[in-house]
Amino acid sequence: MHSLSLDEIVPLIEGALGLIRQEQSVQPIRIPTADISLHHEAMRSPMTALSPAGVRLRFKSDTDRISLAVEHEPMAMLTDEMPLPPCAYDLVMPDGRITRAKPDNDHGPAVISFDALGSDEKLIEIWLPQGTAVRIRSLAVTEGARISPAPDDRPHWVTYGSSITHCAWVDGPTDTWPSIVARQLDWRLTCLGFNGACHLDPLVARAMAELSADRFTLKVGINVHNLQTLRERTFAPLVHGFIATLRERHPVTPITVISPIFSPGREDSAFTDIPAVFGGVPLTGDLTLNDMRQSLAEVVQLHRARGDHAIDYLDGRELFGHADADLLSDGLHPSPAGYARMGERFTGIFRDR
């Protein structure tokens, strides 16, 4: 086997916004490296931006075998009852075939291998685990095999959201609903779904605006509700500000604002048991999910009235509604089958756009 240098591996990484370089490893992350210290600690975690959801190695090669040496740093769980997210690597071939490999060790060093790939030149994507921080130590191919970066010129979709976009607890990285959509619509994906951390952070908007996107989707609201981080006075203004930041660099790029999916107990209630854990109490201006949907629809309507016809609104219940409640694993997060349903519905809505 022939091992690539870290400098040769870096151009193969797609879907990351930053890289943490160390002497013997490179770690793809989903915020710009220079901004790490400026973000709230909730964003600087393997639970959020340090996990490579949607990140993959993309290259052309005639190698028959691939060996990937990595080191894992799992999420720190909030409760003892929550299992760690599955740790898996998916190799995607040009014909759509997916081969999944799971490491023997998802805490620390591990080696991931894919065999019997054939000696013809082919486009290969290796999707990294969506819920575990990954440091890449080496990538090896068959001795004498050719390998080169494969620039992705497909339409670039950048999607922002919460754990329901991150999808950390599905079985593997190609089972998230954004990855399902990207493969079905032949889009290039950048996934900015952050577990519990979708709070319209201005630095995230700035980072998104720096990307060469062909489409943005903003699926916002549920984290704001659960942690009561915004209320009626601040929610819509921050959505406006987020959109305005994108529009400074992308004046005509399509933006779809997506409201929360269905969640029983939150539809008409501004207060759940989650804030109580942090000592929260109901305050004037707390928002229900229905309040948020109305506010987001009004935000989009105002922008369209000002002449921005490249922005639209999608009620999240069109992706996952009351009739799908049996596929909610905890009253909040869809099950893997629920995420697959979201992906199929999103694909159907956007196929002809």
C-alpha cells in the first residue's frame, strides 16, 4: 500500500469549512478554523461543529483497496441514558452502491478498510461519521495506483439547522436526510446542522456567506424553542439579519426558510421541561412552534415584498407532520425511517426547482 501525505489528503476533503492541522493528522470541521475561539463553547464540540456531518473524501483512483487511519473523539453525552451516535464510514461508488465500514474502536485510533474495489479508474467518495470528531492520520491506496482530487462542479447546496439536520443518530453518514437529498438531486452538500446549537449565530451566517453556494436552506426554530434563547422581540430580527448577511454576498441565490417540523407538546406551548433543567422560567414573548412558523412566514413575505423573489418559505410540517408522529423517536427527533421520509419529501419538492 502507498500512503498519501497529509498535504495530498487535504485537497480531497469536501464539505468542511475548516481544518485543524496537527503534525500527524488533519481534522475537518464545520466552522472556519480562524473563528473557533469566537464561537460559543456549544459550537466548539464533537457534538456540533467538530463532527464532520456531510464531510467526505472525494477523489478519482484506480485503487483496488483503501485503508484510512483515523482517530475518533465521540460526543460528550448530556445524560447517561443517551447512547453515543453510531460511528460508520460509507464509501459511495459512481453507480450509487454504498459500502459501509465500522471501526473496531470508535474511541481513539482505528483503521477503516475497503477492499475489492476493482482496478478501473473511478470516482470515490468516503463519507465520514456524522456524529464523531475525526482526525485523519493517513490514507493509503494500492501500491502503484493513481489518485487525484475530483473537483465537484454540481450545484452547491448549503443547509443550516439543528440536530434534525445534523442527524447524528442515524446508522451511517449517507442515511442523514441532507445526504439522501444530495445524492438523489445530484447536489454538492455542505451540511451545517448542529446538535442543539442552531441559534442564528451571526458568525455562522458570515461563514455561509463566504461559500460559493447555489442554494441555501435555513431550517430554524426548534433549538430556540427548547432552550428559550430568543423571544418575540429578537427572533424575527435575527432571522432578518441572518438573511441580510447572506444577501450581501449572494444577492440572487435561492434561499428557502424552513420552519420546525411537527413536535407534539411544542406546537402550542412555549415552555417544555428542557429549559427547566437549566433553571428557566416562562417569560413574556416566549414562542410556540406555531408562533415561529407565523413569524418565519412573515419574514419571508417582507423580503419578497421588498423585491427579493429568490427567497421562499417552506412549512416544516410538509417534510414531517402530524401524520408522521409515530416516527418520532422522542417526541422531537425523527427515527432513521422518519429522516428518510424527510429526505424523500424534500427531494420531491425541490426536484424541479
